[in-house]
Amino acid sequence: NAKAVAAFWGRPIEGKVPYEIKAISADQTELFITDVLGWPFNDINAMVRDLSTIKTKDILVRLNSPGGDPIDTFSLYHAFKNHSSNVVFRIEALAASAASFLPLSANEVQSYPSSLYMIHNSWVMAIGNRFDLQDTADILEKIDTNMQDIYTAKTKIGKKEMADMMKAE
């Protein structure tokens, strides 16, 4: 399964460093997130544990990600949201799909004029009978609602408009 997922994303599994934590000073830590979020590319639980060890006043997260697993990303979102440091996310190039709601956990979000940001409804590749597929659709609806709530809370855009934006990708 991991090889199939890696082939879909066109990315290797071995030999990659999906994130890096670097102490800049006694007051600031820099965290680089530079790949697909979640299995099989990185262990979000390890990332959450590593984040909990950071005790500096400020954390700068430099993000460049095409997205990934939204469930894993929700876990990381909450870890950043509840962290005691002042968290700043900087979108270095891309915050797409599941990576699009991750920066919204921060106290501040920065980007460059050339940075790209893409939101959409969740999707999955699934097999099964009609009952399996309906269960999958129900789960996707819950994920979409969670993402929509995060987007609307941070942007103050209405839920209907946000749902339309997500649908339009």
C-alpha cells in the first residue's frame, strides 16, 4: 500500500526528511515542513511529539506541501493550535489540500506574492459495494465540514461561501 501511495504522489518513501526542527536562538525555533503530510511519507504522531518538546517563545513554520492525509493533518493542526509558543506559519511556495488548513492553526500566517494556496473538498480512491461507498462518502462529508469550520473560523467567510469555494477548488 505504501508503494502505491508513493507512486500516486510521485515521491520516494525512503531517504527523505519530511520535516526538520532547527533552533535559531534561545527564543526561536524554525520548523520546516516540506513534503506530503502523513503516511507513508512521515509520521505525524512523531511530529506532534517533537513539537511538544519545543519550549521557545516563537516557532516559525516554513511550509511547502501539496497536502496529504487530512486526519493526520487535523492532529498536527491541533498540536500547533494548542502550543504555548507564538506560532507563525510562512507559506514558502505551496499550501494545498490538507496543508491549506494547517497554517490556520497559527497566530500569524505569512506568504510571498508567489506563494500558492489551494482548498478543495476531500477526496479518496475507494472500492467496495454501495454500502461501503456510502460509508466513505459520509466520512468525507465529516472531513469537509471540519475543514470548512477551520477555514470559516480564521477567515470570517460565511459557511455557504466557503462551501462553494471548496467545491470550486
